Amino acid sequence: MSVLKKLDRFYIPTRYPNGLPEGTPHQNYTREDADFALRLAEEIMGFLSR
């Protein structure tokens, strides 16, 4: 499922400060990134509940 691959890119880097080559998650991700990740998660949960 390609949606899982898209969501997976947020897993390690956003949880761990050393998960990015430079900067912190706050410096590398935007509100739009967060909204996108939430939409993907909702899509996955909808699929799983069916």
C-alpha cells in the first residue's frame, strides 16, 4: 500500500531528535506536513475498519 510508504517517512525523524541529518523535527516539518500525515492516517484507519 503506497499510503503506508508515504506515512512511514514521518515515523523515525519526527519522533527522535537525531533522526534527521540536521535540525530538529520542528525545523524540518510544517503544519501542512502534519495535516498530510493525519489525512493519510485517517485513510489507513478507514481502510482497516472496513
